[in-house]
Amino acid sequence: MENLWICWALMAAIMAATGDALTKKALVSHNEYLVAWLRLLFAIPFLAPLLFLFPVPRPDRAFYMAGLAALPLEITATILYAKALKASPLSLTLPFLSLTPIFLIIIPYLLMGESISFIGGIGVFFIAGGGYFLNIKAADKGLWQPFVAIRKEKGSMLMIIVALIYSVTSTLGKIGVEHSSPIFFGTVYYMGLVVALAPVAIFKSRGELKTLLYGAPARASILPGICYAILVISHMTAISLTKVAYMVSVKRLSLVIAVLYGHFFFKETGIRERLVGTLLMVIGFALIIIFH
């Protein structure tokens, strides 16, 4: 039972990659703000009933403080993520999401006093490095091109900010879970996120409002929503059982799964070039599992 968190974290990784693949298919012909919001919205019908199936905890002040602090950050990260993907090539933005596990070595220590072992930290760095290698395939000017492009590419800097924000929201999420329960915090938090993001999504999708809940964007968002619901529960459960840096690092294995999805379902090329990144992430995963 000690390593039960690994199963939950791997489930979160699988659901993250599957949901992103389905979302990518929906984004081909629909507004990214609308699809992102609908994915959250359609997760709620699968999350909300859980509040009636499991004991509802009595939230304390720390629960409300963590949730209220995390929500505006989560909204900001969602908007900046969309802007980063629009402003710059994927090869110059996505590598920086790999910085989140690095930030998580520091942020949980500052906010919670949570620290990880030296070898576990090396594992985190391996996974972060592997995530970087997985995403630089299209960078045609060298290994460090995403960093070189920071000054020129607005999207690169935005994604670094997103990675930092995610490290903070993950830590605040653990505080919220510890002062309630994984299911309660996950459901209430994402219900709040749906409500808060609604004005932004509706405003940015004015031209598609007629098909908001019953048209093509809605139909394309149902399966991603189901994946997201499972992702939320898996993420919150895993993070309640281990250190934040370990859990999010293992969850980042979703990048490897996403590469496989891209190759087999979207006919993307370059899977051989990404083997280095995959190998680094597998080594990091092994170090975390053995020495955490």
C-alpha cells in the first residue's frame, strides 16, 4: 500500500495524455477557449455525484485559503497557456512545461516545509530533462533553441510563467486535500474553476455560442471531459499520498504517452528522435520509485 500513489499518478498520466489527444482533435476546428472550458464543464457531471457517495468532510480555514488562492492562479495559467500556444511554435513553448517538477522541489518546501531525498531529486531532474528532450524535436536550430528564443518569442516566456504557476497550484491543491479529502477538494475546486472561466470562454467564443452546449464543440468535448474527471480524482488522490514533486514528476510521464498517441493516431513523425527523452524519464521514474 505504500506505493499506491504510483498507480494513481500513472492513471493521472494516462488520462492527461488521452484527454489532451482528444482535445487536440477537437481543437482542429473549434475555439481553444471554448473547448478548454467545455472539457472542464463536462467533467462536472461525473465528479459531482461523488460528493453524495463519499463522506463530506468539514472544511477548515486552510481549505478555503488554499482554494481561494489557487483559483485565480489556475485561471491565469489556463489563459496564458492558450496565449503561449497561439503566440509561438509548440517546439519553443512546450519544453518549458518540463520546468514544473523543478519548481516543485522548491515551492512545496517554502509553502509546506515538504522536502524530498537527494536521489529522488535527481529522479525529478531526469524526468524534467526527459520532458524537455521530448518536445525539442521541431527546434531546428539546436538543443538550446527554446532558451535562446525566450527574448524573441513571447510564448516561451508565457509558458515559463505557466510552469511556475502550476507548481504553486499543485502545492496549494495538496494543502486543500489535506484539509478535506481528494474527492471533495477536486470536485469543489473544479466546479469553481468552471464558473470562474465561463465569462472568459463565452466572450472569446462569441461566434460559436449557438452551438455552445448541443453543437459540435460540445460533442467533441464530452470524452475529454470524462478523461478530465478521472484525471482530477487520480491527481488529487495521488498527491494526498506522497510528496508533490514526486507525484507531478510521475504524472509528467503523460508526455511519453502523448508521443505514442501522436505517432499512432495522428501519424506524427520523429518518435525515434524522442527516445532519448523517453529513456531519461524512465530512469527518473525508476529513481523516484526506488529511493523516494
